[in-house]
Amino acid sequence: MIKSVWAVVAGVLFIIVVTTVVDIVLHVTHVFPPMNQPINDSLALLATSYRIVISVCGAWLTARLAPNQPMEHAMILGLVGVILGLIGVVATWNLGLGPRWYPIALAVLAIPQCWLGGKIHEMRRAAPTRSRPA
């Protein structure tokens, strides 16, 4: 049970830490406006795109660390993502931080991207290993 919880927590932490670091780098390099200013649609699309990649990687990590049923663990991570995403929708709805579609997209994409991360893990695990040349 502890390994199962850890697998999901590790995925959540990975996603939060890596997206936060990328966000900070994009603010510091002036790709994103200062933190107290809203982002526009094109910057929200950029943020959505790297969050998808990072979340797929986080789901792969969760599946990789799962003691059994890796896809189930990845989908639990997706459910956590939906819940956190919905909290984000409610918390930011009237703050004017950017387009309203952005937090909705993050919540909607949580399950598909975690499914993909779990599927990638399953496919890599099932692939025959290559032997090294002698």
C-alpha cells in the first residue's frame, strides 16, 4: 500500500515541481509577463503544451514506480489531476490571470495524458529487450 501511495505522490510532486520550474524560467526570461500580469491565449497554449508533456512524464513515472497495476496507478494520478484542476478552475475563475479556457483544459486533459503516460510505460515494459552485441 505504501508503494502504491508513493507512486502516485511521486507523480504529483514531479508534475508540480517541474511545471513550477518551467513557469519560473519563462517568467524570468520574459517569455511570460511578470507574475502579477495575465497571460494571453498564445502563452496559455504554450503553457498547456509543456504541461501535457510534463504530465505524461509524471504518469509514466507513477506507472514505473507502481508495485502492480501500473495503468491503474497512472489513472489515479489522472483523477488527482482532475480534482486539482477543478480546484484551479474555481480558485482562478474571476482573478483575470488569463483565458478561462486554460484551467478548464488542464482539468479536462488530466485523464488522457495520464492514460498516455501509463500506456507508454506498458508498451516499453512489453517491448523485447535488445541484447548487446558481443
